[in-house]
Amino acid sequence: MSAQFDRLSAGRLSQIDTWIFDLDNTLYEGDVAFFAQIDKKMTEFIARYLSLKPDNARMLQKEYLVEYGTSLSGLMAVNGMDPADFLDYVHDVDLSVLRPNPVLRERIAALPGRKLIYTNGSRGHAKNVATHLNLFDLFDGSFGIETGNYIPKPKRETYEIFNKDFGVDPARAMFFEDSVRNLAVPHDMGMATVLVTSMADWSHEPADVRPGGGLHVKGEPQPAHLDVITDDLAGWLARCV
Ligand SMILES: [Mg+2]
């Protein structure tokens, strides 16, 4: 199945010349095992940094994620943490569990216009992961949490910095994400929005930050800010090339 929901007209599609992709769980299929590595390293770092027991560190990590957009942002805002060590530590993970998708490479390469990566992780993480997936050379630029002054999606200010940095005209842009809430501002700005879901079970994550938002059951009511919902990004991109 390539699209569970699609209300984009061919006319709208033909106007798109800027293709913006989130990284994690978007450019590769939602992967619980891969995310678990980063998740665990965040808990370890927070436990050590704040001298907390692992369970309490994990609770705080998820509270900050929900409230501040990323756990890192909460640690910076509330605890005054320096982001550099945290980012280096949590992104030092084994990439071998992620498999390159040659069809996705072909489809992204064929998109007419600029392709950009926009992640709440670091730019170094974007480069490592996208290089491992054999996709990095297809992109014209990448934007990480440090590029947006550590203000994470879904906060409006970071999208404004992104648009300014890359000279993006929202009316001609399409935004691909696995996070429902990260697509609200792009939609509000006038971008077309594509939610990439997976069949992975994310029920252990807080509901409103779950990849795919748990929206992988056909027929569920769809948030109004989503134009497309697909569990097969490469398959759906065939519409755009
Ligand atoms: Mg993501």
C-alpha cells in the first residue's frame, strides 16, 4: 500500500519545487530497535548528568520531549545543559540495523527541484545516517537542531529560521515527517504535508510524540493538517516524479 490517505491534487503537486524531509523514521522505515539505541543513550546521559536513577531519568526525558519538543531542549531550558556533549553521546549509535532502500534513492533523485533534510537531531547525525542510507549526496542542504539555535520542531520559530536560511516559498514546498505534530506549522505556512507512518509498534512512546502518531489503521479520522498519509514513502513518491 503506498497511500492510506491522499488529498493532494495533481495541480498542487506540479507546483512543488522544494522537498523537505525529516530524517529519523522518515528517510528510513520506522525502526524501533534503532530508535531504542538513541533513546537508551539519552536516558544514560540524563541519569549521569542529573544524578538520577535510570527510571526517573527516563521519565524526565519523556516529559521534556512532550513539553519542549525534544528532551535536549528541556535539558537546556530547565537545567542549563550545554548541548554539544549530549548530541555527540546520543548520536553515537550502530547504523548497521538501517538498510538502504535503492527505490527510495531513485525516487528522491528524480524529484524536480531542491531536496533538504530538516532534523531535530544534529547535522552530524543527519550526515551519518543519510550517508549510511546512500542518500546524502542527493540533498542540497541539511538543517539540524544547532542550525535552528536549538529551537526544535514543532516550534514555529525554527521553521521560520529554516525558511529564511534556504529561501523557501512555503506555497511551493512539501514537508515529509513521521511526527504528526511537526506538520502543523508547515501546513499553517502553506506547505503540503506528508505523514510517513510505519507498522512498527511505538505504543511505549508518549502518544502525541509517537512516530506516525499511531495512525497506521486505515479509516481512522485524520488530522486536518495532513494532506497525505503513507506507510510507503518510496511508493508514494512515484506520484511526484
Ligand atoms: Mg522523525
